[in-house]
Amino acid sequence: MSSLSERLTRGSASPSQVDHARRLVADWQLLADLSFADLTLWVPLQSGAWWCVAQVRPLTAPTSQPDDLIGTEATGVAAEPLVRAHQEERPITEGEPDWSGAFPRRREVIPVRHDGVVVAVLAKDTNLAATRSPSTLELTYLDIAADLSLMVAAGTFPPRMLEDAEMSPRVGDGLVRLDAAGRAVYASPNALSAYRRMGVIGDVVGSDLAEVTRSVSADLVPGEAVAASINAAVAGRFPEPMDVENDAATMLVRALPLQAPGGEEGALVLVRDVTDVRRRDRALMTKDATIREIHHRVKNNLQTVAALLRLQARRMTEPAARAALEESVRRVASIAVVHETLAGSREDVVDVDDVLDQVLPMLGDVTAVGRPARFTRSGAFGELPAAVATPLVMAVTELLQNAAMHAFPDSEPGTIVLGAERDGDDLVVRVRDDGQGLPVDFDPAASTGLGLQIVRTLVTSELHGGLDMGRPANGGPGTEAVLLLPGAGRPRR
């Protein structure tokens, strides 16, 4: 299924019209719930047919459109209300109910205006099988829905900024209708419950809602801000949703102006009790901060160990012992860089390219005396989970160190290239040098060298991959070590 933007573009909509339609679809669950109706968005095609590009069902009533209409076309008699609403630029209500489907329904078609031009039409289909004597709540919902529909036709709804549709309060969470003076003329039972949890004792209806909401805030500044947002909606603006919080609860408040042409001015305030949501958010933030602090302390401890090993190496008179300690310093420092990266990340992932950019200069320092090798990189490793990144960085640095120590005899200059590439979901890492190459009888699997033993252990046990060494694939001089890591090249989502 193509995206909404692609479907709208097929209908010859301009970029600004596409954005307006996307904003409407992002926020139209509110209108569907208030209307107790299914909504479908239709655009005209050059063929004269009308094409359905989006659909939403109400959460407050049975659907009248159980089938998916996206991608279907309307022509002839079925398209007449759509054509009339588009040409006459006003809402059109079908005279007789439609009895042809599984449910009797009545359709109202609303023109969608943007910058003075009708760019699409919105069809509201109400399931008449569920019709009964409406309650005060339902009448209020329908009254607000009528105002919002007129605002859609006038081009003043939806707002120009995209709201966070996932966290925004729904109609059923709590609804308050305000008059032109900002006083509550109706509050749904769920809205009253939300204000009761915030500590409001008296009746919300008849009160200045901005003042009531400000008074329940534990902090002065957020309380003033949420009160200002409610007053802004009464004045005709679209403020951002805001939290109001005290020791008892946390409530998310979203205010929208009701400025329908010819209608009663006022505002709609949606509220949602988000106490548990915010508590979980704070717990996750605390956990995240704790994990990052642990990585920071591990990094500091590893750097301390590396410093102690470096001091010990300087006191050694035996060259082999000094070299072994220096290699240990490099290994510990490589792991410390990984933890340093994790300490600054909000996820348990590592930017391997950033880590290697810090490790390669350390390898140059270790191999500078007597082994002048130039390290270069090609390709990108990307972000990998810490469980993969740590053994991968250690294995790569061991291969680079091994190449620097053995590929270039008699201090001959050379180049070592580290490359990364994707092969489907697999990550292929190549360490290639232009040195003297491997001995004729060399068997990587039987090598007793500590570096290769470490690499084999990390690759097979930690990374569940494979290691191969031989002549470069391009036929040039030197040696190429290839790590094949299944699944490590899969893009992170």
C-alpha cells in the first residue's frame, strides 16, 4: 500500500495541500469520536472519479464501514455528494439513508479547505442501526463535532503544527466544553474524575477552567503555562498540549479553539490522566542514567588498569615482557573506549566507527617504533549492540596489531586497510595489508599466536561468525583477514 503522501500526489495535490491533508488525518480520530461516525478522505482524479486516500473508524460507536475503502474509487451516483460538496464548497448531507450495505448509514460530506481552495472532501458515515435517544454527553459531542466540521470546511482545522497523536488525549479520556469567556459549560464524567484526582473539590462546570487548572499545579510556572494555553485556545489559537502535575497525579491537557463560522465561540479542552505513564517515564530515565553511570565508572576503572599496566611496562627490562604488557594496555584501552561510548549514549548501542576512530591512533602509538604502518578505513560499521560491538572492536584491533607487527619486516613502510561491507544481513570485515604475506605453510586455525587465538575465540564464541586468512581477493600483495558476522549487518530499527 502506498503512503498517504503518494496517494494525495496522485490526486494532483500540491506539497502544501498534501501537508494539510496529512495534518487532518493525524488529528481526525478526534472528529470521528465526537461524530460517532466513520471518516473517509476523498480526492478527485483527472478521470472524473473520486479516490479514497484515508479512513478512520470511531472509538465511541459501531462502525458503518467494516470494509477497507482506501484505494477504492467512487463514480456516478455514489460520487454525487462528493462532487456537490467540492463544487458548492459547503457541507452536504444525503437526503435518504443508504440501506445497501450491512448497516443503514447516513452520509455527510464536508469540503476540506486549505488557503481558500477546496483540496479534498471528508465523508462522515453514521451507523443508523445504533441510533437511540442521545444523552447530554452525546449531544455535547455532536455539537462540538459540528463546530469542528465547519472549521474543516473553513480551513481553520486542523492546526498547522502536527500534534503528537499517540499521546494526545482522546475524547473518552475526558472532555470539557468552554464558552467564549473560558468558563466550563460541560464536563464529561471522565474529565471530572481526572480533576478530582488532581484535588479539585468543587464543581468544574461554571468555573474558570484556566484558573482551576492553574490552582492544582504543584509548581507556579507550569501552572501559569497551562492556564495560558487554555486561555490561548479560547482566544482562537492552537497551543501545545501540556502537563499539569502535583503530588497526587499528573494530567495532560490539550486545548483547541472552537471558532466555527456562525457558531458559538469557545474552546474544547481534552484531559488525560497520565500519572502512571509519567511515573514509568521517570523510572526509565532513572534506569538509563544509572546504566550510563555504570558504563562511565567501568571506563574509568579500565583506564586506571591500563595506566597501572603502562607503569609496570616501563619498569620492565625484558623486551618480551614489556611488549606483552603494552599489548595488554592496548586491549584494555580498546574496551574502555567502548564503555566511554556507551556512557554517552541513551541506548545500549555503540557507534563502532566512532570507537575505531579513537582506537586506530592508539595502535599507531603502539606500533610506531620500528614498524611504520599507515592505517586507513573504508566502508562503515554503523551502530551495533554493545554485546556485538565490544568483541568486534577487540577482534579488529588484534588483527590490525597482528598485521602491523608481522606484515612489514625490516621496518619497511606499508599500509593496512580496514574495510566493512554488508552482504545481505551479514557484516563482512576485511583487514588487508600490502606486506610480505603469509608463510607458505601457515595455517591460521593451528596458529599458537596469542593475537589470533584471541580473535578466533571472540569470533566463534561471542560473535558466532567465521575467520578466514589468505591472499587478498584482488590478487595484490600482502594478507587479507576476513571476518564474516551473520546477522550483524541487519539495519537497526
